[in-house]
Amino acid sequence: MLELLGEYGIFLLKTATIVIGIMLILGMVINAASRQKSNSGELKIQNLSKNLKSICEQMKLEMLSDKDRKKAKKEAKKAKVTEQFDNRVFVLDFNGSMDAHETESLRREVTAILAIADIEKDEVILRLESPGGVVHGYGLAAAQLKRLRDKGLKLTISVDKVAASGGYMMACIGDRIVAAPFAVVGSIGVLAQIPNFHRLLQKNDIDFEQITAGEYKRTLTLFGENTEKGREKFKDDIESIHGLFKDFVKDHRASLDIDSVATGEIWYGQAALDKGLIDEIRTSDDLLIDAIERAQVFKVTYKQKTKLSERFTQGAQSSIDRLLMQWVQRSKLWRW
């Protein structure tokens, strides 16, 4: 009996091994296939003019009596003539995270618009919301918007909540910056911070070894002992990046007194207007309603297809970004 149970146990182990092996192979195949498709996505075009007009017509009908509503519907069916414009306004949304990974979608959207836009007639409105993030990420995002300007397309940036630091770097590309009354703009500065655990390791008799080639390959470190020379070099690097930031903003907003606004401070609506950081106090809603009255308005969205694991990672990153933004708002910005 024991021998039978032993043989049966071995049989089960072999079967389980085969099943696990097959599952691993299938997982590898599915993962490889998903990687091949990871760069694919979908470009969506939404007619905002049509949507808004439909809402307006519906509201007008709802306010009529039953008799007048039936009459109005009949007249609308007979008319079937809508005002057509030969110019278009393309609307983009950029809700930026710390690493500015949304830039990939922005790149596709800009490319699509440039492929069909009439430079003489069409224009672009970007609804921007971002507290900033990594230098290289927002530098690339700003470069994508610069492609529109370089081709001669009119670009309006609309800020309803916040366009600070890297977000303002993007905003200054626009021919015009429109912001809501209490939108946060500015923060033309550079921040870098790093914890150091050297004393903790030293206290617990733990050695940390780091080997580099090049005097300034590593200036500040998490675990090693930081030196004054390393700190000075790190500070010089930060100042250099700040200088590039200031030059970039000055190139695109020539009227700005750059030294007075490049202090890392933020400003709200009217103060931002007085400083020349924005051109008009207005919400994106009013901007779009005006656009619909003079042009065909289309929202352009590129949706990147992502794997389940990537969606989980991005969701976690978004949660971290929101927590960081809430912390900044609670610790630095005025609240009521």
C-alpha cells in the first residue's frame, strides 16, 4: 500500500511539473505577444462642436411645452442644415505625472495634428494640468509642443488648476496662456533632494563601498559619506539646470522680467497676469465655447494600450503623485 501511495505521489509530482512547465511556456508566449503589441494604441477624434450643439438643442427642447417641443422637433428635421466652418480647433489634454510618461501620447497626438492641419486656418488648444516633475521628461513634453509652434500653428495653453515648474515650462511654449482665477502657475526653479544613511550604517558597523571612474561620476550618495566638494558640484549642476530653465522661458516669453519670476515662487490668477506669466484670466470652458462659435472643434486623444501589470504600476504611480501633490498643497500652498 505504501509503495502504491509512493508511486502515486511521484506521478502527481510529474504531472504537476508538466502542467507548470506548460503554463510557464504559455505565459512567456503571451507576454512576448503583449510586448509586441505594447506600442500600439488608438487615436480617437471627438467632435466637441457637435456634442455641445446637441446639448444646447436638448436644453432648448426641454424648456418648451409638449406642443411646442413636437413642433420644434419637426422643424429641426426639415431644416437639417448646420453652420459649417472651414477652420478647425484641435483640443488636447495633458494631465502630467512626476515622470511625464503622458508625453508618449502627446507625441502621437501632435504628429496626427501636424499630418492634417491647415497652418493658415487651424489652431490648437492644450488643456494643461501639471505640478511638474523630472527635468528630462518635461523637457521632452515641451519639445513636442514646440513642434506645433515651429510649423506655424497657433497654440493656446489653458490652465484651470496648476501649471508649475515643468508644467510651466510646457505652458510658456504657447502663443497665449489662459488661466483660471485661482490657477497656480510659476515655480520656475529646480529641486533635488536625497536622504543619506551614512551615519546609520556607521552606527551599526555596516560598510558601504562605491567605486566610480571620473571625479564627479557620483557627487552625492545615499549610503556613502558626502563631502563638501561633492555638495558644491551638485549645487553647481542644479544652478546650471536652473539657468537652462530660465533661458528657455525667456526665449518663449520675451516680455517677462525673468529674474523677478525665476525664484521658485508660485502665483495665482491676477498676480500671475500682473507678472506677465499668463495673458488672460479665463477658464478652459469659456475658451472652448468661444472656439465652437467660430470653428469646428475636435478633441484628439491617443490612448496607449497597456498590459495589466503596466496599468497597475501606472495606477500606483498616479496614487503616489496625488499624495505628493496633496502634501505640497497642505505644506506650502494657501488653503481655505
